[in-house]
Amino acid sequence: MAKNQDEDVLVSELEDTGAEPRVYELGFHLDPELPLEEVKKAYKAIHTLLASKGTVIAEVEPEKIQLAYTISRQEVAGRRDFNSAYFAWIVYETTAPQHAEVISAADANKAIVRFIDLITTKDAARHALEVHELREKAPAPESDPEEVLNTEVDAAIETATI
């Protein structure tokens, strides 16, 4: 029977001694109710932690966004629902033991609503940063003239009397 290549990769990742550095991306949502100063401090603390555990390759600072779905989190005072958050990501290179410490620290950070940490590459990180910068520079999309015309016609029909 042929052995599955995906299983080989998974086994080799589990057997990793941690001596070889890897590139990871930490994407995280910060509490939207934090004052802007606290958001900056929380982001800086995460950045400092990652820089102390490895090398920061690329990053995007927090921006407030609407979430695609509500995130619920159980806290001491009760359940909290989040419909928006400050989103940021940092790509960093580190070893497996240092990576485990990063995950533990992110999990313990009360300012982080939710996070994801994945294995990536330096090229993918640089590309994602370039795409983000292009989006920032791009002008805001103009409204479709046909859509505006249809809205105006609909409004005129509603107010018209026959």
C-alpha cells in the first residue's frame, strides 16, 4: 500500500526538534471597546513579544473592521458578543519552542478576542503586504451610475401619482 504524502509531512512536523526556524503568521482581533491608545499598546506588546522570540518579517497595524459574523466569548462577568474588532497580523520567523511560547502568550492575552497562527512563507508574507499597501492607495470605489439611476427612477415611481 502506498503511503500518503500528507501523512509524511504531518509526521515530520510533529517530529520537528525545533532547531529549524519556520515562518508563521499571527492574525488577531483586538477588543473593539478598547480605547485607541490601549489598542496601540496591546499591538506593540504583541509585536515586542514576537520580535523577542524571533524575527518580524511583515506586519499590518490594527484597523477596526466589521466582522462577517458575531464572535461570542465567555468571560468572568458573562458572555460578550463582538460584531467588530481591530484586526492586525504579523509574520515572524522563529523556532518551534519559541512558537509554542508565542501561542501561549496570545492565548493568555485578554485584549485578543480571537487569533489564528499558521505556517507561511516569506514570499507569501511579502505578497500579502504588497496587496494590503495597494488597497490602501487605491481610490474608494465610485458608485455605479446605472445603480444610482435605478434608485432615482424607483424613488420617482413611488412618489408619482397616476
